[in-house]
Amino acid sequence: MIIALAGNPNCGKTTLFNQVTGSHRHVGNFPGVTVEQKTGDIVGHKGVSVVDMPGIYSLTSYSSDEIISRDFLLKQKPDAIINIVDATNIERNLYLTMQLIELQIPMVIALNMMDEVQENNGSIDILHLRDALGVTVVPISAKHKQGLAELVEVTMHAALHKTRPQRIDFCSADATHRAIHAITHLIEDHALKYEIPARFAATKLVEGDEKIRKQLNLSKHEEETIEHAVTEMVAHLGTDREAAIVDMRYHFIEETCRASVVKAKESREYRRSVKLDNVLTHKFLAIPVFFGIMFSIFWLTFDVIGSRLSDWMASGMEYIGDWLGAVLEEFGLNPAVHSLVMDGAYEGVSAVLGFLPFIVVLFLFLSLLEDSGYMARVAFVMDKLLRKIGLSGRSIVPMLMGFGCSVPAIMSARTLASERDKKMTVLLTPFMSCGAKVPVYVLFIAAFFAEHQALVMMALYLSGVLLAVLSGLVMSRTVFRGAPVPFVLEMPNYRFPSVKTVLLLLWDRSRDFINRAFTFILVATVIIWFLQYFDVRLNHVENIADSMLAYIGRLLAPFFAPLGLGDWRISTALVTGFSAKEVVVSTLAVLADVGEDSLAGALHAFFTPLSAVSFLIFTLLYTPCVAAVATFKRELGSFKGMMLVILYQTTVAWLAAFCVYRVGWMMGWG
């Protein structure tokens, strides 16, 4: 049995999902798309699964979340729907309810947050609401686990007995009523053939939904008849077709709520939220406060908590590595196989686990902000600025996270409402300077720009932001034409985060990183090890200069020569930097035959100040580490998409470094 969980954003849907499924859950993707789908088995009911759909306001095809939810309900045909309705904001929530009813799938309404309504002297006549909608209504409090057992029992009964909503006609006898009914009769055969509920399809045709019109495969005559009916309706009402449906639904909702709802008094949660918003969404204070919060999170993640945890993990991995290496030596393992296990496979594992503490801590803080209601304010505040480059406010968090680590930043882009916005954000985020590039910056700045260290470091960070802005402007006018999706946003009351919800979200994201990126990183690290330790005749080499990696570096040297980076050692360092940007430093140290402590002075042998700037620009902009590339593939859902991202970023990096080097050379800075 499959039960779909549908509701508006911030209605308590995720909390309900976590309560009824406990730990019996898994995360995947909806069929054919990369939007996350959470599925869980209801505790105590073997074989009964709940699918947590994206939070949506309607079943209109404005955003990818709405299309995905609608397609899932129409094509997968769940046995029942639990429609979560926020009892503190019932009028808006019932707008989705009316559309779900039209689907004629067995359904139960879970009236959530009833405890807040009662605490603030409000009430809802459950029986009147049930009779008006023709659907069973169960009052619950998901947060406090109240009414959940009854909800599950009633939903399973509705699914087993196929108890569909008893009413689907919510319009009075006016022009809208006539148009919907005329179109319903006209398309009944088509709706039956393509398994789309006729009433739902008719309403969507009145709204002008192109996706439904194409699915029904109507004849030209039928389409003309429908348009004629809609034109008559619009002329009679003096409004447009979409507004006519909206007015019809809200007229019914207002009448129903007038008879069944006693409004709660202004809650203390609302009053607290208003006071906080006076600062957190203030015209002038909002952005500085936000950057202050994000700076604190990054500082705690990368300099305090995360770095300490990473050091402990590194010490543990080093201890395990020493022990494993000693065991393999004592066993007398072939030196080449020993190197494969330790320098290849084990180093790959260590690289993955080295990211994990930062990811866990960063996602912990972001989960707390998300569950508290603050992230909705962030999206609202940043929306106006990001729309200038073709994105909505929701993209700001992934882009800012990119200054810490590209991997969690790219992963967090999955929360965006549309595929267009998601892909643009994934492409732009790596232009932000991640923490792994800092060792390279520090090395070259110390070697060539010691008198202007802070200025050069700031210039590098700002260069990444500038290239991201320019790329966004170009993309929004070429491959990603069109405006961002309509930004419908609810400002939920601030609430104390649920410990269970935060921990489950943290576990999902951490596990996803390990499961999805682990294999790819391990394989890539082994490949780099192989290239580094063997020559083109597959003989083991003692000197990296004789390896296949060096051979590849020499082949690529002409590609980098126009950037002032023609030395094969530089090309080799950039190739190894593909595994992790910190490896650039260690590779240069090996190739220069000096320790990393003496490397700054040795760089003058194959860099000039101008070529050093070119190298820094290329390092800033070219493809990030293997972990990030693995995440590209995961989020974009295809190997082709991943390769296009690599090609795009490398091209931008080459062009930017070329322009910097050539302009500097013409001005005599070489």
C-alpha cells in the first residue's frame, strides 16, 4: 500500500512523515527527475509505505515541484492521500485540498497544529468541515504525536475500501459552473482513455494548463469548443480564466470557514516572529545580519568545530593507516599492490572522510536555521538581488556555502523549486572560492605578493563572485532563457527546531554524501595513483617525472602555454589538483624536489609574478575536486551533464586566465 503525503510548505508535513515512519525510511529520486523523494514504512504496519511529496501550494504547472507532485498522483496512483492542512492558516491550505479532491483518490485530511489553535482560544468544527468537503478530517498535532494512530487507521481504511471524496463540485450556478461542466462532458472519453480525472482535467483546461491539454490529445474542433466556453465565461465574469477558478475556490473556502472556524487569537509565536522580523527582515539590517550569521556558521564549521573534528578524524585515519600498512608489510604483500591499497584506495577513503566532519557540522547548523523558519526569510531578503542574474532568492544559501566547501553547497541546490534554477546554481556555485583552494592561495601570495597579502586574497574571492555574476547573466540570456519560477513564499512563525527532524535531515544528507560520492572518489583516486606510479610502458617508476601523469602534463603543456603556464610541472600540478585542490601544493613540492616549507622560494624557478596570477585565476575557476564532480553527477542526474559542467568551468577558467595574462604581458608586467 502506498500513501502520498501532500501539503503546503511549512504545514508540518516532514514532521508527520518522521513521526509515522521513524527510522524505516529511505531516500531516492522521483522517477525521471533529480528531485528528492523520501519514502518510509509506517511503524507497526508492514508493507504500508508513505511517500513525502514536495511542499506545494497548488497542482498548477508553475514549478517543477508542482509538476512532479501532480505527475506522481496521476501516474503512480497511490492508494490514498493524506492531505496535511495547517489549522492555524486553514483558508490558504484548503486551496490545495480542493484540487486534490478533484483527483478522486481516496483521501483523508490531517488537520495539523490543532494544539496551537486551541491554546489561542480558537476552534474548528470538524464535522461541519468534513460534511462540506466530503472528506474525513482528523485533528492532529504531529509535533506532539497527538491523533497520529487514528490518522493512520482512518487512512488505511479509506485506502482498503477505496473511499473517495464524496464531493467534487464546489462552484455555484454561475458562468464558471457552466464552463467547467460543459468541458467535463466534452472531454470525458479523452480523460478516461488517458486516465486523468475528468473534473480535474476540465478545471485545468479552464485555467489554460497547456500540459493537460497536450496530454488529452484533443481534436481541433474540441479545442475550439473549449475556448469558446472559456471566452463566454470570461466575458460574463469580467475577469481572466485563472482568476475565475481562483475566485470560485476561495468563495467556497470562505463560506466553509465562516461556518466552521472560530479564529484563534494572535499567538505568542506570531508576536515573537513579528518582533524578530523587525530586525531579521529589516530594509537595511537584514543583509548584514544574515552575513554575520553565515560568517559565524562558517567560522564555527571550518575553524572551530569542524576543523577540530577533522583533525581528530585525520589522526584516527593516520593511526589506522600506519597499522594497516604495518600489517600489509608484515604479510609480505607485493610492493605494487601495497602501494595500490595504501596510496590509492586508502588515500581515497581518507579524502572522503576528511570532508565528512565539515559536511556534518555545516548541515547541522543549516538544518537548525531551516527548521526554525529563518531560511525562508533569507530567500525573501536575497530574492531581489539574485533576480538580476536570473535566479530566485533560494539560490543564495548554496552559493554562500560554496565559500566553505563545494560539495555540500552543490548538494543543497536540490531544495530549489525548478530544474532551471537548480542547474544554474550548480553551475555557478563552484566559482566561489572553497576552503580547499586557500592553501594554494597562501603559498603563491607568500611567494610573489607578500606585501599585499590581504588585498590579493580579497581580489581572488571577489573575482570568483564577479565571474559567477557574469556567468549568471550570460546563462539567463542563452541556455537558461526565461525568468525564475514565480517566487511564492510563506513566512512561517519562528519555531524551536525539532531535534528529531534536524537529526534525521542531518543523517539523510551525510549518508547521501558517503553513498553517492564514495565510489566515484575512490575510483578516481586509484586512477590518479596508477598514473603517478607507472610509466606509459606500465613499468613502476621511482620518480614522478617519469610517470604517465608527467607524460599527460607534458601533453597538456601547450594547452596552458598561452596562459604563461607552459612548464610541464605546472600542468601536472593542475591535473593532480583535480583530485583535491590541496594536492596542487604537494605535487609542486614533489616536482620541485623541495619540502613544502621551502616551496615558496622554489616557485620562482618556473613562475613569474604574472604567470603566478594567471595560475591563481585558473585554480580559482577551473573544475573543483573529484568529490564535487561526483556531486555534479548526482545532482544533475547524468554523466553527460557532469562532463558539460567540467568543460564549461575549464573553458571559463582558461579564458579568464588568458585575458589576465595577455593584458598583463601587453602592459609589461611579465
